[in-house]
Amino acid sequence: MATVTLRVDGQAGYAEAIRRAVSVLDGGGLVAFPTETVYGVGASAANAEAVARLREVKSRPADKPFTVHVGRSEDLDRYVHAPSSVGKRLARKGWPGPLTLIFSVGDPGMAPVAKELPPGQEQSIYKNGTIGLRCPDDRSAIDLLTGVSSPVVAASANPAGEPPAISADETSGYLDGQVDLILDGGRARYAKPSTIVRVDEEEYQIVRVGVLDERLVRRMLTTNFLFVCSGNTCRSPMAEGICRKLVAERVGCDPGSLEDHGYVVSSAGTYGFSGSPASPEAVSACDEMGIDISKHRAQALVPELINTADYVFAMTRGHLDAIARLLPSARAKVALLDAGSDVEDPIGGDTGLYSKLARRMETLIRRHLEDIEL
């Protein structure tokens, strides 16, 4: 069998490539496709022969399940009847993204998807009362998965015991002649596997650490505020410190114990150099308000920080654009700190300018917090 490879890392031919891949999966074939982590190989869960063929390609025993890949985070309710609040929160904040969730499912027949599959074929997605779900953050994967008429089960595109493929060339090297189609989306963004988390009622357990570490998973279960500026040395660390103080006042705790109460406030820069301290003027302006940001160290803005945040506040429209380029799916939770105008960089100004800026940001943050249930 000859394996066809189609490019999906540009506009030319993209729609046709996705259409052909959808057709192959709907027709019972195997398709290897890119995700933001590694390349995967999938089959229609409604087709017993396709699933058996995938199992043969992966040398996977019958008692080891495949992960269901979905194109939308809201598909969770299609597969898990009444998911726990922990599971819903991780799905809402981690999808699309490099996070695989394993849910306990008491009665698979209660899930809407059970009615979409041929009798007995639900065993291809549910094993021993559990189901693994993954929603990739890759345009071609999302378009493929949302286009297929049935659930798609998938695994990494490599033989058992070999490193996961992170490019179409590696995928072809492993699976040429064993799959019908390979979508070439270039090198995978992270080039490492997703993090796997098992969700059980109101508890969770990290099964495998991948792109997301334990700290980031824990952040997903808290209320996260993220402030974004350019260098992460003046505006955003000042806003971070002010927000910590205001949230602590609302919650009734010390700013230093906010995380113990389920709140995380952080900041980052669109071109920040990790490790740089807050500017002396910013430290001084916050000190006047009884806020200590002297221990602040700058960090660069990365997709994981945006993914785990519930509320993202940008200083300027330019920062909004930078956030959108990093993670287009985050638009709904990103806003300008001042809806009426940009909060301009005070660099080069005197201490009076920084103090005025700090008071302005305090007013703006108070207004935002009035609309947020803490």
C-alpha cells in the first residue's frame, strides 16, 4: 500500500488536503496528522476494522485503550456524562492544548456519543470504565477532527518502543506503507508528548508529565490572573503586585498565601528577558502603596501561561496582537487593562510618573475585579 503525503503547513492545497484526510478516516482508513506535541495516527472509532488495523500498526494489546481526539473543548460532554468540576475546569483551561485527560465513566451508555456508534463499538473508546480525551492545539488537527463524522481514536505515530515522530518525515520513516495518508504540518511545535492527567471525582493524578509540568497543571485548578507588557520589568509587575493586594483584601488573606486560597497572579513580557528584576522606579511606586515587588523576576510570555490563565490583561493593543499570535484560541479571555486607551510604557520617566501610573492601574484593576466573582 502506498502512503500519500499532503502538505498542510501553508494555504495552498490546505482545504483539499483536509477534505481528503476526512474522507480517508470516514472510509475506514488510517491518517497520520500533526499536533502541537507530536504526530499522531488515527482511525474512526465507528469502524472495527480500522481500529483493529491501528492496533496492529501500534502493536497494542486489546486491553490497552487508545485516546479519543476531539476538535472542540465542548465535546467533553459528548463523551463524559456529568464530568466532575475538576475535570471540567481542566478541560476548559487546558484545551485545546497539550493535555490528555482520563475520566472515570460509570455508565458509558449515558454519554451521547454511545448512541452514535454501532452496537458494541463503544468498547473502542471506553475501557474498564474510563476514557482518555485529548483536544490538540493545531489548526489542521482541529479541522480534521471536527470534519470526521465519527469519533477518532489515535496514538502517537511511531512503533512501540520508538521515540514519537515530531515531523512528517519521521512519521513516514516509521509508517510508510502502513497508513493511507500523512498530513505534513512541519515540525511539531513542542516536540514532546502531552501531559496525561487522570481525573476522579474532585481529585486528579498526573500520570505522565509532558509539555505541562505539575506546577502548570495545578495552576489550571486555580483562578489565574495574568498581566502582560513588553519587558515585564515595570507595568506588568506593578499590576501583578497591585492585583495581589486587592484580591487578598477581597478574599481576606495575606498576599503571600493567595495560592493556598486558590488564586494565582502573575505577569510576563512579550519580549521579556527571564530573570530581570523590576525597575527601581516600579519598586518604589509600589512600595508607596505598601506593595513589595522587589523579588520580582521577569519571564517571557509563552502559550502555557496564557492557557492556564482565566483572565489576561494587556497593557496595549500591540500586546493584544502578540497574545493573539501566540494563542489565537485565547481571545475570549484577553482584554486591555484600560478599555479606553493603552497603558503606555513609563520607561525614562521620573518616580512621579510611576506613582501616577500605579494609582491609575489600581483604579483599573479594582473595576475589573468588581465584575469577577472571587
